[in-house]
Amino acid sequence: MTAILLAAAVVVRAQVAPPPSATAPQLFIDQSLIQYREGVDLVMHPAQNRTLGPVLRPQMPWEARGLSMGGSVMREPGGGPLRMWYTAHAETDRICHAVSSDGLDWRRSPLGQPQLASHGEGTSIVLEGARFPGVLRDEGDPEPARRYKMICRPAGSAGRCLTFASADGLRWEPAGVLDVPGTGPLSVTGGTGEGFVAFASADDRLYRLSSLDFAAWTAPEAVDLSDAPAGIGLWRVGRALFGLPWWGGASGRVDLLTGGPTLWREPGFDPSPWSPGAGEDGWDATLLGLAGAPVRCGGSLLWYYSAATTGTRGAIGVVGWREEGLVSARGGHRPGVLLTTSLVVAGDRLEINAFAPGGVRVQVENDRGQALAGLSSEDCVPFSGDSLCHPVQWAAGGDLSRLRGHSVRLLFTLYEADLFSFRFARAEGAPGVR
């Protein structure tokens, strides 16, 4: 598939809110980050199938009618395994669990729960009579028994959602029942201290509800989208929240939105980073569902989906991008420049995620457009190569600790280079290091 370009043009944004602190990766999906650009295109990079076929096929008796996403995949802290919660369909719906070390080779995890013994000792079922699990790990909750939280749909019942809590993500205790229209997939994001936001799809609408504690929720509010999706994935990068709405069926597609969770909008260029149907033998010709969020794994951003083709049962596959790699700022054969809006330095060095056969230079300047001493483009050591987190260097080094708390702008010069993201990082060993 060919990358999608947004032709270079001058972009000027009024600075209304205080400058953001760029400790999380800053992406070019939301153009409010860009003050000015010339000779630089914004490029949408389509997802690539990571395997030719499914990573998980229906094999167990409780999966007799297939598998579906509209579930959750996350990585455990400290480099732990990836975990997947998905829906298995048979005479009823069940939420099941699988684990993986590399995101491609998945195994159902035998749980040995007494209440599920009728399914055999190797059952991977974590919840009977439920589907579309939206699961998150809440590090901020002081109660270990509520470390994992889930919102899901009851099987065979419309207009409701169920909430659960768990210490391990395997043994779930009921927490509440919510009145939410429809029967469609769910997605959830957030945590204790910042609040939670969930999205639920009905036949012709997408609804948003929120909570401070995962116990008391606001009434569902319809989301104003011109074309109601079958579901929406939520991609959180720092404080930014991007939406990945999807439409199922043989003409299924995925779009990309910014401005979440309340003011979704298209990013200003063709917003479709992926369409299904590229799997081996067309096994994924009909899109059935997508995970509630993509997940980082081994330098990639992976997104899991369920699909089928005529006469087959639903299975689960995966597509991916390089990490933070949906959109890049691209300079061509002639060097182009991109100037950011004001940012607050909240780290000790500047890191860039870039693929640069040519080169990338960075100038740090004040809000009046003046290069700071020793941090001009001429002082910058050009980067050439491929790196997810290259520390930018100038003639005197890369230490920016003296600028902590100051507002600056960054002027990137790009020559035959794709710049995917940048961030101010803390020194090795400091709290919060990525």
C-alpha cells in the first residue's frame, strides 16, 4: 500500500492554552503541534499484517462458533507478557484469556477455576455469559483487589453493561450494572486519579460515559460523528487520546481521529491507516471486531482484530506499525523545515523517533525565534539512520537540563527523512524513564 501524503503548506496556530510539557512522545497526527512547515509532508503509514494468518484460531469446544475481538490486549509492567481478553462464541458467549511473549505466538492460559471445571482443567474461560471485554490495569488504585478493571456486555441482553474488578485479571468479582444502549463492543481508558472514559456502540450510535472511580458512571451521551462506527479503539500517548473508529463487514475500514475524548475530529488528511483483507487466502475479508487499544511490543505498535471469510469461523489476527509510526513528517530530496508550537522542557535531553537515510537536524529556540546558544541547527550533529529514541546531540553535547521548565520551540530540518515523534526524556535512572 502507498503512503498517503498531505501536501506541505504553512500552518499557523494561535497559542491559547499554556504550552504542553513534552515528556510523552509528541506525534504529528494533531497539527496543533505544528507552527509552520515548508517542504515537509505529513505522511500516513498504512498498517502491515504481522503474520499471513491468524494468531489465534477457534480450537476449543467453547469456541465452536468462532472468536471475536472487541476485547483488550495489554503488556504487564516491567517487560512482562502480553495478555489478551477476547470473546469465544458457542451456545453462549464467554470471555477468555491468552498470553504471549512476542505478540505473535499466543497460548490459552489454563486457569483451573473450580466454577469452570465442567469445561476441563485446561479452560481459558474467565467469565461465563459475557462478551466484548474492555480491560485495564489501574496502577493508581490503592486496593490490590481492584488492580484490574473490566467493563463488558452481558450475553444475550441489550441495553446493559457490566463492570468487574480483579486482583489478577483472571478471577473477577462483580462491581456494577450500567444502563447503556445497544449490544455492541466497548473500549475503556483511564485510571484512578485521572478518571475513566468508556465508549459503547449501539446499532446506529456511539455513546460515551465517564467515571471518577469506576463505580459511579455518568449517563451515556451520544457522540457526534457523521458516520457511526461499529466500535472505537482508544490510543493513549501521554495525555493525548486518539480514536481509531472501525466499521465491520466485507467493506470494513479503520479511521484515525484526534481531539478525544470529547471533540473527535479528523486530523486533516486521509484518516484511514488500515483496511482488512490482506491475510493469507483472504481469511480476514470480513472484519468482525478490533481490540480496544493498540499495544507496544518490541519496537512495534500492534493492533489485534477478528475477522472471517465465507464459510469460516472468526479468528484473531494482528497488524502493526513501527512504534508511534502511524504518521510522520517527511522531508524529501530538498531539505524541509518544521517548526513546533511552544513546548515546556520537562527532561534532560531530546529524543527523536526517525528513519533518516538523509539527515535530521534540530534547533532549539525561544518564542521569539532566536536559536539558543549552542543549540542552533549549525551546532546540531545531524542524525542519519533508523532509531526509535535517538538522543539529539549538539557540538557541546545533548544535555538540556538547564532548560527544564522553560518554554521553547523546536525547528526540525529534514532531508530524506521521516520524523515520527519526539520527546524530552529524563536521564537514565531517573523516575519516569521510558
